Amino acid sequence: MKKLFYLFIFLFIVGYGVSFALTPEEILLLKRSGVSDEKILEMQKKEGGASPKPTAIPPINAFDWNEDGKKDIITGSDSGQVYVYLNSGANPQPVFDRPVKIPGVEVMRLSDPNIVDWNSDGKKDVIVGQSSGEVSVFVNNGSNQSPLFGGEIKLNDGALDVGQYSSASMVDWNGDGKKDLLVGNSRGNVYIFFNMGDAAFPRFSDNGIKTPISVSGYATPFVADWNGDGKFDVICGSSDGKVYIFINGGDNKNPAFGMSQTLQVNNKELRLPSHTAAIPLDWDDDGKIDLLVSNKEVVEDIGGRKNVTSFGIFLLMNTGTKEKPEFKELKPVKGKFRDDTVL
């Protein structure tokens, strides 16, 4: 009877253009009733009120691990461990030391970490994607200066699963003031899991909704305001060596993503030899979006000879404006990065 009821609601909405927010339980029933993800996203809208600012980038400084005013890098690894590379240089010219394993933060294989404020307590927590397709969270029971992690919590006891190789970010997708979960997978698809808990105690349904965001494979979605219009956009790495930008043509309550554009460096499409990830941040604190881009296989031309290295991280500084980012140079980041690093 519930299936028939929700099918009736769906037909009513489509037929009469009614718009209201669906709960995660209602979304699950609609999915089980055969309603497509595209239609559910269309239905998942709200009326009235100004759109709040996106919450994907937390109020904490996710890139300053030890609170010394310099930006650090947190990476995963093929082995499942998570490492921090502390910046011993300066922000304009960073130099990263040998990796330090973050105690208590580890998954089975292919860890893909992201720093967030999971429970809205103002402290750095870590969400980690992994080869199994599951997503885990590690809650910080210490402080931002001295993080202390209690252990792995698999979301929904491992039932939250996107198939194979998960890469997770957080964003308030529907403007309800709660952080939702955006997860890419090895097929290049990106799913949204709506938060059915609250800001302090996030809780998600097992079944995500497939978004219009997709790349050729191994999607690594991050959220930022790419063009300075106050709406969250999605920057996504891919297995084809490119970086894709999906501009939000809707708003922060009803996001809409159509065709993507590829990242340009010196007016040419960036295409690295293999898997990419692109992390948006403001490296030099000038109010403009910069990028850290990683590649699992890097080919360097040294004196006419090709030198192949297994991993590289590049810094792309925005030489354009906040509204129209431009990048002139792919600058290698100096660091003793592990060969099995996952950014």
C-alpha cells in the first residue's frame, strides 16, 4: 500500500507541479517503487526563503593540520592508512616533510580522506572513502592543535556503499542547514546521500541518489564556489587525467548541473597521464580559488628525456579573478610523497 501511495504522490507532483521537500524515508520508498533518481531530485525541492551559504567547506581550516598558520596536505594511501605532510616552508613556497601517519585513522585499502567538521563541534574530523565503496568517519576527540581519533565508524555499519572506490565530500545539497554526503565511485558516478539526522548527529539512508554529475571513471568530487556567484559548484577529478567543473545553474536549495567544462591551464585543456583529484582552496589567502591537483602517474620532460614518476601533486594559483579563475602554470609541489599516495 505504501508503494501505491508514494506512486500516487509522485504522479500528483509531476502532473501539477507541486514542490516540497521529501524525507529520506520517502525517497527510499520512491526508489523501491521504481521512480528514477532524476525524478526524485526534481521532487526534492523546497519553496520560499533565501538560500543559505553552502556548508561544504567547514568553518575550520581543513588545510592547517597543526594550527601553525601554514597549509598542510592530508593524503590517503593504497594500504588504507592516512598521512599528514606538514609544511616546513611558507604558503607561497611550501615544502612538505616526510609523511606522518595519523594514529587511529585507517581503513582496509585505498583510503581517500577529506577533512570536515562532522558533528559541528568546531574540530577537524576525517571522512574516508575506500576501495570497498563504503565511507567511514573518524571523530576528533582531542583538539584542533592535537587531534585524537577514537577509531573507525563505518557509516550505516557499512551499508552506505557506492559499489567500488568511494570518494566523499560534504555539502548542504538542499539548503536545510544540514551537511549531506556527496560520494563518487569507480564508474565515474556521483551520488548524494541526504542527512536525515541533524548537524550534530548526521544520519544517512543506505541508498544514495545518482546526480547528473559524472566523469569517465573514479570520480573525486569536491565542492566550492568556482565562479564567485555564491552558489556551490562541483570540481571533479577523473580517471582520464582531466579535471571537470560542474557549474550550478540552480541555487543552493535546488542545485542544477548540466554540461561540464574541463580545467584549462594556460588556455589549454589539462590532461595528465592518469587518475586526478583536484582540491579547491585559497592557498595564498587572496580570496580567489586555487587548486591542488594530484596525479597517480606523472611524466616529466627532463632534457628531452621522459622521466616517469608514480605520483605527483601540483599547485595551480589563480591568476584571474574570483568570478573567472585562470591558471597559467602547473607547479610541482616539493615533498617526499609516498608512491602509493591518494589525495
